[in-house]
Amino acid sequence: MREKPETPIFGPEAKVLDPTHPPQVKQWRRIVKAVSWRAVGTVDTFVLSFLLITYLGPLFGREPQGNQAHVAGLIAITEVATKLVLYFLHEWIWDRFRWGVASKKGRRRETIRRSSVKTVTWRAIASADTVMLAWLYTGNIETALSIGGLEIFTKMTLYFVHERIWARLPFGIERHGTGSST
């Protein structure tokens, strides 16, 4: 008796998720999505960095210098550049996989499973970047790991919500064959 072949990891979960003419995602959608996420992420990074440098830094031997807002600002502003590039590349790679993408009534839809996996992969990349930047600006690996560790929880939650909102927006998605962008 033949075994049933395994479902591919990055393939359609059901036939309906593998349309013959899937809607096309425009590049400017990725750009706007990256900018919107970066705004949310930058505010979160600044607040976490400021609070942890101010209140947790002294526990790791870093005396408050009165420049906590400046250091938190440097981490957050530098992240704008690094994370915009990293996020754009992350989206570009994920747009190459059709796994978890459905076409429903001519509209592109992403499954919750896809959003969840994207959340985890993005958070791994982004947290590593945050830890490196926090270490660079604070000079203290413990503080840097604390900032990166705590942001895993705050940013995963924020990112998942961001993904679900964008999964429902037709902005920048062209229905195949219509030539119109919604």
C-alpha cells in the first residue's frame, strides 16, 4: 500500500489556497507596510529601552547618567534604518511563498498560520538586531539582552496584530486579470 505524500511546508494547505491566478502584491504595499510597522516598532523600542536603561541598568552596574532618553533615542532611531531594510527583505522573501495565501472573491487573504510563522521569523531577526544595537549604545550586554528579551513579547503581540490588519487590507493588491489595484 502506498503512503500518502506529505503536505509541503511551503505549499497550499488546500486546493482553494492555490488559485490559478492569485492576486499580485504591489511593491509599494510592502513599502507602506514596512513604514507603518516601523512607526509602531520604534515607539515600542524607545519606551522599552528608556524604561530598562533607567530602572534595570543600575542592577547590572550601569549608573544612571541622566542620558537615558538620549541612549534610548539612539537605539530607536538607528533601528529605523536597520529594521526598514530588514523588514522589506523579510516581506520580499515571504511574498515568494504562496503557502497560507488564499484568493477569496478575487481578494488576497493570508491565513492565521502564515501570520504566526511570519511573526516568529521576523521577531528572531529583529530581536537580534535590537540586542546588537542596544549593546553598541549601552556598552552593557545584560541591559541589551534585557531590552531584546522583553521586546520579544511586546513586539510579537504588536506584530501579529499588525499582520492581521494588513491581511485584511486590499491596499496595494492587484486582482489578476482586472488590471485594477484595490
